[in-house]
Amino acid sequence: MPEGEETADGFPDEAQGPLEVPGLADGSAPSRSDDPSQPERPLAASPRGKERRRRGIRSETLSRILWALPWLIFAIVVTVLGGLVFAAAMIALAWGVLTELFRMIHRARPFEGVAFAAVAGMVLAAHFGEPFHILLVGVAFFPVLVGFALARDSLTNVTWALAATVFAVVWVGLPFAHAVLLRDLPLHGAALLVDVLVATFFTDTFAYVGGRMFGQRPLAPMVSPNKTIEGLGIGILGGVLGFWLAGLYQDWLSGPEALLFGLCIALLAPLGDLFESMIKRDLDVKDTGRMLGPHGGLLDRLDAVMFTVVAGYYLALAIVY
């Protein structure tokens, strides 16, 4: 495996040398023909190689759809029920995301218990109170965090522990609290939340399929080498289309408003995805977990939503209410 290439677990494998093919001392790829008069042709460029690649894309896409279905049902059920059920579901999802994040940054020794309590408090404040109460929970959590830091046996690297904990609470707590704020909006909260989720899902799916089929130019090679400019453009179009289609059945949201709303969501979804990819790249992590099978972990799937749901709440206040 070439130096610096990621293994299946996401960590570089620098101990292995060049991949050697039996019978070839220099490790180069064998020719597809023993006839020296025939030029060599890479397997990927051959009709057989292209067919294998297409079958692989179809198989992976089907696997992703099958894994996504039960989670889609779960999202629909808790969104329809709303109320305390939805708030409890958001706490559970937030704790799952925190677990994956703390697993990645465990070397910083974050104050996990304080973060779990703070995030749950922010979600409950969003449901039972007002947006201002979310800020109050965030302010109250900090002196508690300092108290736990002072109580540690050793203060070595405590700065990193404090920073990692605050980062986790802000990155995870605020989005899930805003999901509750959006769902609890009168009359159209559930529909708006579904619109945001559909637009985010369309953006991610169209970007993935478009990038696999038409991607040529890398979007951010240092952050995520597989993302392409072509995939980004197709994803944005898909996100706008998704929100507009959802808005067709909502007479309280006009076509231009739906297009504007969808455009904002489609622009922010890739940003959330790139932000999480940047964190994983820095930590040498490929997937945050395996809870969602081929989709990776919860954080892998909710990274874009954690950006779009916050924007969705304030866009709803500006456009709808």
C-alpha cells in the first residue's frame, strides 16, 4: 500500500511498502495480454472494468438505501409525534453523536458527563422554554465545567480537555436544540422540518451520485479528495429541487420562497459535510462509527443536517412567520 494511503480503519499505513504482484519484481501491473504486439490497457478503462465499476456503484447505492429506510421511518414517526417524544429522540441522537465524537478525541480527555448533561439541558430548554433559555444553559454549563476541571487529580493538558468539551457542546448541542425549536413552531413546524431534511438528503444524494458519475475536478482535495465541483453543483440543484417539490403541497409557502429556502439549505449542507470531513482528516479517522452500516456513523450522516437545521429555523422565522 503506498505510503500515506488510508487503510480500512481510516489510519495511514506507513509500514507497508509498495504492493507487489507475484511474478513481477518491480510490482508493476501485469499486462492484460501475453501478446507483445498488443498495447497494454488498464483494467479500469476496459469494458469489463467499466461494467464492474457500474455494478459496484449500483450495489453500494442499494445497500445505502436499505440501511436508510428504517432511519427514515424513525425520522417520520418522531417528527409527526413531536412534543416531548421528539425532544427525547433529539437527546438520544445527540448523545449518539457525542459518543462518536468523544471516541475520536479521547486523547484530549474531555469532560464527557458535563457535555452529555449540557446538551440534554439545551434540548429540553428549547422544548420547554424559548431560544434565550438555550443560551442560559450554555452559560450555566461553563462554571460547572470549570469546577470539574479543578477537581481533576492532574491539570496536565486540561486546556485541551476544556476546549474539546466546549467544542462538542456547541457543535452538537446547538443544532439538536434548534431542531426542537423548528419542530415546535406553530402550525407548520413539522412540515418545515421535513422540508429541511428532504432538501439536505437530496443535496447529499445528488452530490454523491453526480460526483461518482460526472466528477472530474476536486472540490477540496486536502479535506475530502472524493468530493468534486461537479458533485457540488449537482447536489445544490438537487437540494433546491427537493425543497421546491416539498413546497408544492404547502399553500402557505410560495414557489419563489421555496426556491430561496431550498437554495440556502443546499448551500449550507455541503459546508457541514466539509466541516466534519476536516475534523476527521485532522484526527486520521475515516468513519465516525458503524451504526449506520455503509453510511458510517451518526455523525457521518447528520453532519450536514447539523448545519441546515439551524439555518432552517431562522429562515422559517424570516420567510414564513
